[in-house]
Amino acid sequence: MQNNLAVEAPKLDLSLPKWVFLQLLESCNLRCRMCYEWGENGPYREYKILNQLSIDVIRDIIKTCQPVQPYYELYGGEPLLHPQIGEVLQAIHEAGSKVHFPTNGTLLEKHAEMLIKYPPERIWVSLDGPEEINDEQRGKGVFKKAIRGINKLLALREKTGSPYPQIGISTVVTPTNYRHLERFFFEAVDISKLDCVSLELQAYITEQNHEQYSGILRKEFGVEKAPLSKGFVCDPAIFADIDAALIAKQIQNITDYCNINNKYINTYPKVMSEDNIRKYFSADWFSMTNIKKRCPFPWISTEINARGDVTSCHAFYDLTLGNVNEESIADIWKGEKYKQYRRYLRKHLLPICQGCCLFYNEKPQMV
């Protein structure tokens, strides 16, 4: 489904992006089943060469954007696999910007001292349930490695007296783990030690969404193929047996705990009602509450993937607006391709927008 709503673009300073996503590299040391990059349908499995952003290009992006001190998010693959991850965090730190990133947690213990020296504001550790459930989705031994890394970071943070990095756990709700959310947070981990919690329903689009999106890319932007977004394609039938009421009840109990104990709680979708969850997993996205009628992100954020391609849509890298290996991010940001994209987004949502977690918040949150 595609919404065609004529709206005015936000009136913002277009000189530089205020929110910068950097996909540091394509490599990952895990093969999580539901991952849209390296999972069962992930396009990265077919890559013969895996790319990464060079430290020189990253420094140039940070230097160029420094006047507006944007908020950074780092992604992969697995961000901690980047060979200059310490230099990346140092450069962002010295530029006066804040940075968050997700990680599978397996390399936290190895990098703990560096993460205290140049602390991100927040690290999201991806764990999906008690040990046996998490490792079924992410691989044997992953749970224990991640917990060791979290504990080491917390110990070093206490030793130095720093409040950073804040440590959160990010959980993707899937058909494998949805019955175990409360057991995970209230028994398998010590939630009292965490600073924040994120609960996100598994991102997906349908085959029809992908076909419609591919058609728009061809017609409007001259892009012939859309292989990267193909990794999000999933048949809603796999979610048919999910108990939406059970998920809603568990998430409400976890949310109540976090609110009482002053811990930041993030959910995607924002409204985790039984009705919303049921509609989400049956691909009835546009009947849900709090969905976007337009996307403001082409006016405030940009993403650079590991190949240097600049896009405006996190993880949907098929539409390229420029490449930082060839020209500066400032020139790309103000260039004709970006303008064309913004003109299109003034009136349309793309058929894959519901595959973006930010689609389910009325306002963008930099948290």
C-alpha cells in the first residue's frame, strides 16, 4: 500500500544533516536467523567482497558535519569488528557529538577499556531471550559472551565513576522468543543494572511491498534492481500463531517496571497494544495507531553505507543519492538527487516504509 498525501516539507536548516547513520562495515561474526543482512534471506550472504568505510572517509564526514554537531548512530554488520572502531569513537568524541550503536555483544569484553576511554552515550546489546532462546536465534555461546561483556563494562564504568556508556538491551520479538520476554528480563538478566530497554517487533515487508518499491525505483529514480531491501521480505503467515495478547501483557509489565525504576523504555511500534501487535504481524500496518503520514528524515538525517553510498533510509540501500568516496557529504546532501528524493517524499510514502521502526513514532526520537 502506498499513501499519496500532499504535505509541506518541514522547514529546517538544510545546510547539513542533524542525524548521521554510519554503516561502518558489512561483515558480521554471527548469522542471526531473522537478520535482514546476514539472515536466512539476507543479501550479504551472496557478496564476494565485503566492504567497510575507511577511517579517512569517516574522519572527513565527521569534520564536515562538525559545525552542526550531529547525532551519530553506528551500524554494521557488527560495528565492533571495524579495525579502527576506537579511532571512530575518538573522532566523534573530539568533535563534540553524541553517538549510539547496537552490537551483538560478543566483542564487548575485548573492547571494554576502549569503550570507557571514548564512551558512546549509549550501547544497545542485541539479546533476544534466555540463553537457550537467544542462542537458537543468534548462535551457540552468544548469550554468555554478551553477558560477560555487559558485566565488564558496568564494572569499569563504576570504577571510573562515569555514567557512560549507558547500557541497554535491545530485543527483537519473533515467533521464536515471544513467549519468553518476561522470563528473559526478570530472570535471565539483571534488569536492575541496565540503563535502558528496547523491545521491537521483527521488521519485515511483503513480497508485494518489495515489487511495488522496485517499480517506483525504476520509474522515478532510474534504479533497475532492489536486492538489498529483498532481505526484509517475509510471508506474514509465519506470524499467524503469535499470541498478540501475551506479547502486549509482557511488554506492559516490562514497561511498568522500567517506568517505576526510572529506566528508559523504547518500543517499536510505540503503542504496543494487543490490537496494534495483531495488525502489525498480519501486515495491516496502515490501520495501526501512531504511524507516520509523511517521513521527515530526508530533511534531518542521512546514512552512509559501507560502500560509501549515501541514502536517506536506514537499511534500504537500493536508492543511492551519492557516494562519499567521490564527493563530500555536504555536496551530496545539497545535491540534485537528494532534492529529487525530497520532492517525492513531500507527497508519498514508499511501499517499504512500514519496514522501518521509525515509521511507528509520530515524531522522530534521538534517544
